[in-house]
Amino acid sequence: MAKRLDIKDLNLYYNKFHAVRDVTLQVHARSVTAFIGPSGCGKSTVLRALNRMHEVVPGSRVEGSVLLDGENVYAPGVDPVQVRRTIGMVFQRANPFPTMSIRDNVVAGLKLAGVKDKKRLEEVTERSLRGANLWEEVKDRLNKPGGGLSGGQQQRLCIARAIAVQPDVLLMDEPCSALDPISTLAIEDLIAELKKDYTIVIVTHNMQQAARVSDQTAFFNLPAVGEPGQLVEIGETGKIFSNPSQKATEDYISGRFG
Amino acid sequence: MTESTNSERRSAPPGETGNTLVEPPETPVPEEPVTPPSEPGEKKVVRLGDRVFQSVATGSGIFVVAIIAAIGLFLLVRAIPALHANEANFLLSGQWRTGDPENMAFGIIDLAWITVASSLVALILAMPVAGGIALFLTQYAPKVLARPFAYVVDLLAAVPSVIYGLWGALVLAPVLKPVAVRLNETLGWIPIFADGNVPAGSGSNVFTAGIVLAVMILPIITGVAREVFARTPAVQIEGALALGATKWEVVRTTVWPFGRSGFVGGAMLGLGRALGETVALTVILSYTFEGPHYSIFDAGATFASRIALGSAEFNNNLTVGAYIAAGLVLFISTFAVNAIARWIESGSARGKE
Ligand SMILES: Nc1ncnc2c1ncn2[C@@H]1O[C@H](COP(=O)(O)OP(=O)(O)O)[C@@H](O)[C@H]1O
Ligand SMILES: [Mg+2]
């Protein structure tokens, strides 16, 4: 677990529309990488290309490579379903399966992978819920539907569901943008803990959050309307926020951060 | 995008889906700043357009309900005298002697059996096919294929029922003969496949009728199912995909749980249609004086085909009343089935959080 990602010359398209151009960057194992940038610059698109979720959009296309500890997830013969089992994802809007119990939600990924052993599922449920800082709140109602939890709890349930399969990488697309400040703090604390075991990539529009949780930050931008989004720079988070090397980064950060 | 849909769904008060039409629409937020209401108890401003819309909507609603009530009342008023003159038990007798108004004996049990049996055969056959087609069209088929295919399925609804009847009697029945004989021979020990009141090879039985009805109700069920399956929230489907679900597992974990009750509601709508189908069954089912053996190889009349066949007898009020009494039972059953269908469907729309 906890593998490194090497993204090389990634170009992403929706039909004819060139959404993202020439992204090359490294994501280190057991660290948090934040993607920041104005809305529409392609952060989510790049993130979704990492676990081959980009291609579920009809007409979409990927060029370039994404290496997971050296193995290209886009190599011919690689099954996207398998890729998604090793690179987990948490979405902007918490999306537990509403009709499934909390327990079934947590182990949904394991069940899909064919795990049937009751005892193992029981262990994983507890371990994942503890890992997502949710165990104490839900341990007495594991059989209640996942749709009955609060927004913040639902998002932590989704994180528990994602880490239950012990993924190599965990992708998060604005996981706190629909949450109140207290739930947001809970998730940020959780991210800090999870990075001991997982490689995490998080998209956030909240720069304070990027500064708080991430080790390195990638700034994406749109050079002009209608043009593809680009990676402007990537670097150690402290440096990006205090002393960026690109003017565009500095403008963006000082415009909203300073 | 999905976010706003979701929050709308969330904020809708549960259990009020049915009332939306008659509820006063919300006053739109005016562009110019509004002065706060100075006098307490002042009337709320309602735009003229809203008022017109509200009365038109309420009016049409009341109109429809009034028509249905009037039909029910008409059936009831005409049926009661005939039921008084009836010498047999209306619900439990299988006789149908209505020609002489002085000496009438009629009951609906045989009609009920043929009607229910052919409709259930239709439902059992049509439900899996319709569900499969709807899943294929919404989840698997590429867009270029899904559109024409859906259109073709909808076309099935455009074929007149008399054509279905002729097709069933002249084309399908001969084809089905060997199948029916075979079923009857091998599974005859199960009562439902035992010998009917006509030879299994005759083809003009509930078995053939059920298959034709299945084709006829296929577009209704498929249409409803397509709609509910397509409504599965994209975030749910993506959630399953991101966990490493295959297409089929996505269907099993998200599309089906979301669409299930709507699908059952659609099937109920189809059942309502099958129960009331007249012309096709009048053509397909052969007439027999022997009572049913409670097998799918029975022939006989349904409520609707009995009434259609009896029109020659409609020469005095009591005889007509007997047929109307049968029609009333059919009316109540289809009404109940449709009401259940709507109830299940609306449950599927509001039950999900
Ligand atoms: N499913 C889609 N189909 C077509 N275009 C899309 C789709 N999703 C995103 N885009 C476009 O791709 C660009 C990048 O979007 P996105 O990755 O969502 O940006 P961000 O997450 O940085 O706000 C935008 O111009 C957006 O309109
Ligand atoms: Mg985004």
C-alpha cells in the first residue's frame, strides 16, 4: 500500500474539448498533495484521470501516462475496475449508498472484490470506521441506513468505505466543500492521520485548507477562456504559499489568501 | 449540477408529492426590493398569472375526479336493480344466464379467473423482459442505439389491439400449440399446467392470451422502468464505479435499489392495462360452456370480453345491468391496481434520501 504516482504528459479531452494540457507531476507516497486553482481549470478532471474515472464520461479521452509505482494504469490490458480498487476516491458530495446499512456501506468495496468471510468483514468495518473517526458515533447503529447520518458523518462514512479496501492512493475531490466548519475540521484531522498510511491527493478551493493539510501543492490555471487548463507549478506547500516562482501563482494566492 | 438536484430532493417535504398541483405556487421573488409589509394582516401579493394557473390546475383536477366519480356512480346505479334480480351468488357463481330479465342467474367467478390468470401470465413474462430492456437502454446501450431501440419498443404501444388479437389467434396460437402440449405433458402434475377446459393444443387459451398481453404491456412497463432507472443519481453510480464495481455491479448496488419500487409501480400500470384489455382477448380466447379447471390451458371469457360479446343482448335494462355489474367489478379492480401503482411509484420518488 501507499504507492507513489508519476503523471507524465497528461492531456485530457471531453469529445473535441481539450480540457487539460500537458500535466507532468509526481505524487509522493505517504504524503498529501493538494490541487488548487480557479474553478474550471481542470483539477477534478486530472484527479479523475488518476483512477480512470475520467473515461466513464461518454466521449472522453486520455493521452499520456499515470504510473503507480512504475506501472502505467493506462497500459493496454489493464482493467480499469482493478485500478479503481487500488486507487480510492472520495467525492465532493457525500454519496453513501442510501438504502444500504452503515456496515454494508463500509464493506461494499470488499464485497465487490468477493470477500465473504463474516469475521473479516466485521474486523474491517470496525477498523475502517475507527480510521475515519466515525466508530464511536455509529457503533450502536451499524445496521441503520447510511442515508440517515449527518452530512459530515456521511462524508466520513465515504472515507471509511474508501479506506476499507486499503487502497494504494486516496483521491479526494473537494471533500469538505459541502460541510460545516466543525465537520471540515474533523476531516482535516483525519487526513493528517491517514497520510501516515496512505498517499493522498486532495482537490480544494479553500487555500487555508491546502496550507493546513498538504505537504506539496500544485497550482492549476486557465491561461485564457476556452483554452485547456494547465499546471502552473508544483512545490512544497510552504514554498508555494510564501514564495511561489510563478507570477500567476502569486496573484492567485495573494488575491484570496493574503 | 448534481448537488442542486440532490438538495432539492432533500428539501422536498416527504409525503406531499401528490399535492403539488393544487398547492398555491410560491410567489416568485420580485426583482425590485420589496417594502416590508407595513400593516400586519395585510394580504399576501399573488400575481395574476399564478392565480390563473392555480385555478386552471385546481379546476382540471376537480373535473377529472368528478368524471371518475360520475362513471362509478353510473355503473353502481345501473347495476343495483340487476343484482337484486339475480338468482345466483354474484361473486361466487360461474353461470351467466342473462337473456331473460325475469329469470337471471349470473356470477363473476369464472370471468375473474380468466381475467386474472391471463393478466398474471402477462405480468410474469413481461416484467423481466421489460426490466432487462430498460436496464440495457439506460445503462449499457450506446446513445446512438438506445434512441431507436426505445422508439421501437414504444411503437408496440401503437399497434391496435385488434391486430394483436388477430396475430395471437392466427399466428401465435399455431406456433404455441406444440409448446403448450409439451408443457401440459411434462408439468401437468402442477395444477396450473393441468388439462384445461379445452384441449391444450387448441391454442385459444389463457396461455396464448397471456403471451399476447405480455407484448401489449411491454412498452408501458419498459417506459416507466426506463425513466426510473435513468433517474439514478450520477453521484451514486460514480461512487460505485470508484469502488471498483463492474457495470453489472453498479446496476445491482445503485440502479436497481433506486429504481425497484418505480419498476414495480410500472408493472402495476401494465397489470391495470392487461386486466381491462378487451378486443385482443375477445379474438383470441375461444368460447366454452364448461367452467374453468383453474389451469393456464383454460379458455373462456374475461370481464371485458364477456361484456363485448354480450352486446347483442343489450335490449332491456336488467340484462344490461348484469353486464354493468361485471363492468363495475373490473372498474374497481383496475382502479385499485392503478392507485397501488401510483402509490408505489410516488413512494419511490420520495423514499430516498
Ligand atoms: N463531464 C464533462 N463533460 C464535458 N466537459 C466537462 C465535463 N466535466 C468538466 N468539463 C469541463 O472541463 C473543464 C475542467 O473542469 P473541472 O475539471 O471540473 O474543473 P475544476 O474541478 O478545476 O473546477 C471545464 O471547462 C469543464 O466545463
Ligand atoms: Mg472540481
